Amino acid sequence: MARKGTRESASDAPPAPAAPPNETPFETIAGICSVLVIGLFALELLGQNFVIPSGSMEDTLLVGDHLLVDRITFSPATSWMPLVHHRNPQRGDIVVFYRPAPQPEPDADGNPVYAILVKRLVGMPGDRIHLHDGTVFINGVAQPMPKEGLDTPIAPSERAYADEFPSVLPTVEDSHGAVTTWVVDLPNHIENGDLVVPPGKYFMMGDHRHASLDSRFWGLVPRENIMGRPLFNYWSFKTPEDQEDKKGLGNQLAWMGHVAIHFFTDTRWSRTFHRVR
């Protein structure tokens, strides 16, 4: 120990803390990739992005709304994760699902393509459903009318089918736009003027009724087709309804440029993080 009144030698001083090693470019890239992989895994397992392509759910959902979809709540319960809440879909839920009828055009390999849609669950298994003058009756009780969807122009023949469903049964020759397989199967589910939803199936409708191709036109949705429920709208951008139909690299690049230029002016800021219900 140094004597009083004398200085300690340099060798007795505590060592300076070592500087942290510099991160190499490879380590930086590896760290970013790890975060992306974990994030993508979480989104794929727990949630999924969904963009509204049509006005069938206006004004609840608008074309250009970007939704985060909860894929856990409607999935089968598991014993290894008991704290996660699971339940079956309920009447009034907005759900994301695979359409039961394939698209008219198959993919490049000739395989059927099943569209992913978002609609409101109107009919549960066992429910008796019919429409009169556009009003939905469930088990004999009239349901509240949507704010939108009954003032859109529609052909008289289609209006009779859509607004008085299922009292006007279509034929294969005059399907009113309904899918042929559903036209054939629909009479099997009619009792005393009501559509009776069979076990394991659900009846879906869009809130914008005259602009919605839904269970009236392509049939009942099996439980296994239901993917999840939208939680909130994380971004909403003004988008033409025909944007999804524009294919090709040129159209995609043009749209990306449009979004970049008009991001601040055409983003619907009031709908950001808007809860879906």
C-alpha cells in the first residue's frame, strides 16, 4: 500500500475498461436477418396481412384498408399453450376465410384457386335464414339494416334474388350470378321458405349487400375454411376498386410510384389503427 503523502505508481491504477468490439458488417446483416425471420414467423403463425380489394364490406371496411388478421382465436385449442384464448366463430363476427367455390379461372397448372375473402358471419349452424325486401331474418327475427348497400343500382332480376333470398330459386340456365354447384345444392337446404344452415357450416354476407358476392351466390362456408378475424386496420390508402385486376410488372411499378408520391395525401389517417368490428 502506498505511503501517505506519496503518489500511487501507474502500475497500481485500475485498468481502463476495454472498448466493446466493433460489429462486423456480416454480424449486422445476420442480426437484421434474425429479426426479420422472427418477425415473419410471428406474423405467419399469429397473424396475417390482408388488403381489402373490393367494396363489399363498406362502410365497415374500405378498399385499400390493410388489416392485421388474428389467426389464433379461431384455431383449435392446444394443451401446450393453455393461456391462449380460443373460441368458435360467432354470429356478427367479421371473419377471413377461403371461399368454398373455386374461382372460374384455374392457375397456370390447371389447379383450382380458392379466393380469400372477408365477410360478416350472419348464420350459425342450425339458424334459419331468409331475406325480405333486403332485410335479413334469422330464426324469424329481423336484423338491423346496414348503413350502406341497398341503394346501389342492381338489375331487377338480381335484386329479386338478392333481396328475397331464398324465395327466388335460381336455375342453372338463369343463375343470377350464382355458382352452378350452389344452384344445384341450394334446394337441399330450404325448409318452409328458410335456408337452414347445416352443422359445421356458416352463412356469410357483406355489409354492402348489393355489392357483395357472398353466401347467397357461392354457398355455405365450412368451419375448416375459416382462417381468422381482422383485429385492426394498420394502414388505409385510397385505392381504386379495379386495382387488384391490373396485372403485369408495369402496372405494379406504376402503382408503387403512385403510393410513394401520394402517401401522405391519400392515406386515410383517421382509419389508422382503427379496430375492426
